[in-house]
Amino acid sequence: MDVIKNSLERQFKLSELKTSISTEIIAGITTFTTMAYVLAVVPKMMGETGLPTGEILTAMVLMIGITTIAMALFTNRPFVLAPGMGSVAIFSITMVQLQHVSVGVASALVFLSGILFLLVTVLGIRDAVVKVSPKGIKISISAGVGLFLAVIGLRNAHVIIANAKKTAFAFGDLTQPSVIVAALGFLLLIVLQARKIKGAALYSIFAATIIGIPLGVTKIPQSFFSLPSSIDHVVFNFDLWNALDVKYLPFLFAFFLPDFFSSFGTAIGIGNKAGFLDENGD
């Protein structure tokens, strides 16, 4: 045990950062359980484009695992990396379902956006933008990301729907079981947060899941264990040549800009909670 403890201490500098192995284990479990919703939401949203949800789930688990381990080993920061919900919504709803862009082209645009993001980071442009942005802007970006995620949640709960005639959102049928479950879960979350109960988000998610079973919103799994699906139909499934067409340039920026600012805002928001920011909010 001492060998393992000393190894972890050298790798992650636990004493220097005023933490411990037990604290990190609890924090890791908490982070996983509060983020695990992406493993359900993202495959469902991508499945609406015709992609196999099982393969998307397998690809997500691999991607999240590899990038999060890399984040831990190379930066020693407690950040989990996962697909951005905003980008998933743009891919599935805006591009494929509404604009009828093929999945191959949309996937290639995600790839190109990632290359552009990498270049902006390596060249130091991203760091420069962060440093020149006023503190108020940094805070508002974090809040804006949260509001956008809230809109996605309200849409998935059918509280709001897209009104094509007005190019805006409108209330859906508020008597639907999914709306009732969402409202009860949100009310419970507010109560638990007001009482400063740790794990409030986790408890409200668990309670909403249980409440949703008799209402038909959530279902008891037919099996709790299964082998992961292969990723043959999703890995490298992009049409890079056609994505280079100039008409898709606006879509490229539609991916890149939300990714840029949402990662910026999320890092600032979480970094502030973790005490990683300096006096300038950087």
C-alpha cells in the first residue's frame, strides 16, 4: 500500500495540492455519476441522425476514458473531458435533421473544427483571447454555456419545442409525463441545493429516474451487463472531401466558435470553483 501511495503522491502531488487519495476517489465517483448523463443523452441525440446508438456509446466511453486519463497524467487537473452538448445539438438537430447535411459531411466538419481548435491552441491564440477578455465577459460566457445546456435539457424533456414558423422556441404539451418528471426533478434539485446538501444533482437525477418508471418516461433495463458494440460503422466515418466545399464554411464556424467559448467558459467556471484562477480570473 505504501508503494502505491508514494507513487500516487509523486505523480499527482496530493500533499502539495492539499488533497488525499480518499478525497480523490470520492471526487472521481461523484464526477462520474453526475456526468454519466452524457452516456445516455448523446447516443440518443446522435441516434436521431440514424447513427447506431450502441456504437456511439462505445466510441464515447473510449474517447472520454482516453482523454480524461491524458488530462490527469499530463496536466494534473481534475477535469473530465467529454463531447460538448452544444456541438452534439448542432450536429444532430441543426445540421443533420434541419439542414439535411449528410452525417459524413457533418462528421468531417467536426474533425476540421478539432484541427482548427488545435492550431489555435498551439499557436497561443486561445491563451491570448482568454487573457485579454474582461473578467465580466469570462463570467458571462460560463453563465451562457449553462443557459444553453438548460435549453437542451428543456427540449429533451419536451418542455419547449422548436416553432418553425417563428424560428423560435415555444412551450410544448406541459401535461406530458416527461415534463412532470423534469419539473419534479428540478424542484427537488432546488430544495437540496438550498439546503446545501452535497450530491444534490446526483440525488435529484436518481429520484427523477425512479419517478419516471411508473410514468413510462424511464424504463428498467432488460439486462444490466452486455458486451460493448463495435465501432465499425462510426470510426472515421466522415466525408472530408465534400466537407471542404465552401458552402459548408458557416457550419465549420458554427462548430468551432461554440466549442471555443464553451470550453473557455467551462474551464473558467470550474477553475474558479477549484481555486485555479489568479486575481485576473485567468
